[in-house]
Amino acid sequence: MLELYTHPMSPCAQKVRIVLAEKGLDWTKHHVSLPDKENLRPEYLKLNPLGVVPTLVHDGQPVIESSIICEYLDDTYPESSLKPADTYARAKMRFWMKHVDNKLHPSCGALQWPLVMRPKLMEKPEQERLAILAKVPEKPRRERQIRLMKYGLEAPDVADAARIYRNTIVDMEKALEQHEWMVGDSFSLADVCLAPYFQTLLQFGWTEIYTRDCPRVTDWFNRCRDRQSYQSAVADDFPQDVCEQLLAVGKPGWAVIESHISELL
Ligand SMILES: N[C@@H](CCC(=O)N[C@@H](CS)C(=O)NCC(=O)O)C(=O)O
């Protein structure tokens, strides 16, 4: 039995849901409300001591860290593998996965958090907000969230995040000159792990960061979105009214992002 603790807007949970869908696996959903900080409740921390989604529970055994979960699922259900057979291509796939985990994911957090997590927190008195964030187990994440709570889109993390996003897109454009998908001619975990971070750009109306001069990335993301797995694992969670709401929320962010990437264009 497969159970997934997830949130619809979490890109790392979306990665895992795409793998589950690519493999046609049945699974049970446990919604974890991130704005309500259900991820920091003691019972959830027993499953995932880092206090983040996703967590996969397979026959009662928890597996954490989205890239590890994706590989675990691919290893456990090897039919229609999402790893290239060639070992060099496989190393490149892992490079992209690591880049997502170490760089793109925190950048996505820095851009998304002030818009979707901060408003709910700001309804509370400052002492209460700080007490909630003090429970975030990992120090770099905790300190980043405190900065994002204090300064919103003015936090220094936002400038770095915008530049990391843009540089990643330029590197992807180069990689896609070589082959149809990120590390070869078939869809792999590299594509799975990158695509959700473009959903964030799409939902907030920030697609110009790649559409204006990166045609291969534009085409790649359209092809990711055309897959049945993306439709059921990601797009179905974004009905029209949610899309309209997120576009409105994202609007003030574009000018900020554009100002930070202008010297890279
Ligand atoms: N490295 C972790 C990152 C997980 C992560 O940051 N999850 C976010 C949602 S995308 C989360 O749960 N955030 C809650 C919080 O920071 O309080 C993974 O890949 O699983």
C-alpha cells in the first residue's frame, strides 16, 4: 500500500505524484495543510523529522526527501523505467536532480513563500509568528522563512532566487539543444524533477522568464504538460478559479523578478 502526504502546490510533492502517475500506481492521499503548519505537528514530525512534504509511506515504512522517493518508486516499480540505461546519462540525470534539491527548490520557496505562506502568518501577532517558525527543524530553512516573513519580496533571498531560476533556464536551453528531453531522447526523472518548478512560474504568470528567449525550454515544458501524468498529478489541482486567484497573487512578483534578472538578459 502506498500513501502520500502531500500538498497540491508543493513542487517536490508534485514530482512524486508525477512518478506515481507515470507508473499507473494506486495511492492514498493525505493532505497536509502547509499554511496551517500541519507539517510541524508532532505526529507528522514522527513520519518526517524535517517537517516537510512529501512523505511516502510504503507498507507502513516512511520514505522522505522527494528525489529519494522518486528513485525509490522507480527502483521498486522498474517497469517503464524513468532512468536512462546509459550510465553517463544517468549521472547527468542525478546532477539535475541535485541541482533542483540544492538550488532551484530553495529559490522556488523564496519566490513562492512571501506570496502564499506569509499572508496567513502575518494575520497573527509577531511573537506567535516567531514561535511557529521556531519549530521549523532545519536551521537554514528556519532562518530563510524568518527573513521572508520580515521582508517579504524585499528579502535578499528573492534576488538570489530569481537569478538562480534564470540561470537554470539558460542551462536547460543549452541541454535541450542536444536532445529532446533533459538527458536524452526519453522522459526521465530529470524532467520529472524540473517540470513542477515551471508550474510555479506558470501559476503566478511569470512565464516570460523563459518564453521570451528560450524556445526549447518553452517547448519542453509544453510537452511535459501534455503528458497524462502531468495532467492528473499537477494540472487537475489547478481549476480555473484557483488559477485566477494565483495569477492575481503572483502579479506583484513579476516586476521584482524582472528587476533582479535584468542584468542577466
Ligand atoms: N528536500 C525536501 C524539501 C521538501 C520541502 O521543502 N517541502 C516544502 C513544500 S515544497 C514544505 O513542506 N515546506 C513546509 C515548510 O517549509 O514549512 C524534499 O525534496 O522532499
